[in-house]
Amino acid sequence: MTNKFKIELNTKTKFLLSTSGSQSSIEKHNEALKKIGLNLVYFTFPDNITPEVYAGLLRSPFVRGGAITAKDGLKSTIIPFLDEVEPLAEKTLAVNTVVNNSGKLFGFNTDAAGFKIAILKGLEEFKVEIKTAVIYGNGGVSGVAFKVLQDLGIKATIVGRNLEKVMKKRMDLGIENIPHFDGPYDLIVDATPISSKSNFLDAIGFSETLNGCKMVFCHNMPEKDGETNYLMEYCTKKNIYFIPGKWMYNSQLSKQYELYFEGYTKPNTKSKITEEDIKTAWDLKLLKNNL
């Protein structure tokens, strides 16, 4: 079958870059940008790009901004190459959104808002009491999750496959003096890609965290590309409440594009582009009470 997807470019076109995205994802973003009516094009780079190179691309005059969803700590390592970083992104050591304003790069974290909305939606929908949580993984999402859970009054700790990396993450976040505690945990936050693997239970220490848990949040979304989410299947069989990464993704995506569209108006009008406009263009579910 011939791919008929086309993108029109001109001398005033600006790009929104990302460090991940399947062909279907690229098409979805560009179709949504067409609906909004702005002269912006979504384009992706391999997730092994270096922070210096990516920051250089983002600073180009034909780039409006970029998303960071990569492996290898790019959300943290890109920070020194930015001109300004919001306090939340500095505290969580994770920038997932960069905006280019006249050649100056501004770093933001919209994951925190998305994660908070996902957890609150889970608490509202499942009517379950959550007092303790464990975050499995030491990437950019782990710091975000820890900060949000603290703000929600949920006692949290971080574990992972590599104890040395976990300890470094705790030190980098400035929480090394907060004592670790053992389970059972009410909530598990899986901040890794292991749910894509059928043998995810073999991941060091992960099966132990599942013992006695009430609810699981899974950041990974293999189901978005038509693949199996084995952790979701496990939770269904074990009657464990499951919060899909989509709940976080949809919310953070809306916040992200609000930043990209700041200063833009709808074509041929002076009206600002609203959150509802973004959710409609990207076909995101409008959640009750912003949850």
C-alpha cells in the first residue's frame, strides 16, 4: 500500500521536534496541527541523539520547540544546554518540553501535571485509598512521580533493577536522607519499558513490589502501537486496578502544546488557541473536572 501522507512546507514553516514517534504518531501530530491551522510541522529524531546536538537543533530559527521522551537520561542531560528552566523541571531533574523563543531555549516539565491528573483520576474512578507507593525505575519520570506523590501526601520510595543507579537518582533529587521502606505498597509506579516484555516479572525486584498492591500505574504504552501491554494483562487477571500511561500522556500532551502555541492565534482571527481546541484536534478525551 502506498503511503499518501503528505506535509506541505514553505519558507515560513516551523518545526516541532521529538525524540520518539512511530509513523502513525507522526501522522497523528501533523494531522492535528493541520486542524489547528498553524504552519507547524512535527518531525522526529532517533532517541540516541546527544543533548548538545539536540539543543543545537532546537535553537535553529526554523524550530519552535521540541519534546524529549528519550532514553539514556536526555531529559536531565539537556538541562545545561538550555537558557532557562522552570523550577519544577529543575527540582525533578527532568525537562520534557523545550520552547524556542527568538533563539532562547526554555525548559519545562509537563509530565508532572499529566502524572498528577492520571493518579487523581485513578483514585476517583477506583475509589481506593492509597497511602504508600513505590516507583520502579530511575529515569526522568521517577523524579516527577516522587515529587507529585509527595505533594499528594502519599509516602513514596524508589527502587529499580540497578541499586547503584537508584541511589544516584536519590542523591541527585536530594532525597537520599528520606528513608527507604519495604512493602507491601498500595501503589506501584512502573517508570520503565518492561511492560512490553512477556517476561517482565523477571525484572530484578519487580515481582516483589507487586505483592499486596492495590493499584498500578504504567508509564509505558505499547498498546498505543498495537502491541501487548503484559503488565496490564497481569493486573486484569489479578484484579489489580490499572492506570494506563495514556491518562498521563493525554494530559501532558495538552499542556505541552499550550506552551508551543503561546503567542499564536487561530488563523484569520485574534482568538487564542484553547485547551479544548488542542484536545479536539488531537482527539483527546475531555476528562471530568480536569481529571
